[in-house]
Amino acid sequence: MVSVKDAPRTSTTIVIRSDANARITRSRDPYFSLMRRLFQEDATAMRGQKFLMMVEERQKSGNPVKTSEWEDLIKELDVGRASFYSMRNKLLGAGLISNRNNEYRLSGQFSRDLMDLARWWQTAILGENPDNS
């Protein structure tokens, strides 16, 4: 049996909403709105947001969050080990964070994947040239 921290992180489901009123840019808390698209429960979404903000702050200060700090992280997030790694794996799978050199860092993979998907839809399905938009 594979432990949760070593579980495959190949993909994450994200909720896509076509309603213009549900756009993240119209939200009072866009970060939380993004987390709610990844996590089903508000409490998990709040923890995911808090963890991402910790990663962001520490990365900007030049002191990235280290994977070895997991015990401190689960205390600060008030979550069990399995829940922490499950949340972390979703963030890794979505491409919001990466784990390089045993440090958590923000990742641009999420935005690159979304842009690739949008470009494919626009060109292959709609038959439009994205450069003419």
C-alpha cells in the first residue's frame, strides 16, 4: 500500500464555471474562490489557501517552506497528516505548487495548462486564430 505522502500526483479535478457571475475576478476573495474549485469543503479550501499563502510568503522572503517542516505545517493548519498530504497532493497535481529540492514553491504549471487548454479549444474546436483575438 502506498502512503499518502507518496501517492501519485498526476492530476487534480478543478470545477469550471461558465457563468460570468462566478468568475474568480469578480469574487471578493479570489484566492478562496480558486481553492473552492479544487476542494469540496470550505474548511479544506481555507487550509489550502493558508498553505499557499505560507508558501508564497516564505518563497518571497527567500526562506522557502521545506518538506521536512510537515509536522509544523500540520499543527499550524490544524489538520492531520493524511489530510495535509491529500491537500498538498491536490495542489501539486493542479500545478499550483511544486516540490523541488525538498522545498515547496509556487508553480506556473497551472496557468500554462489552462492557457494550453484555452488555446486548443479556440484553434482546434472553434477554428479561430488566437492571435486575432
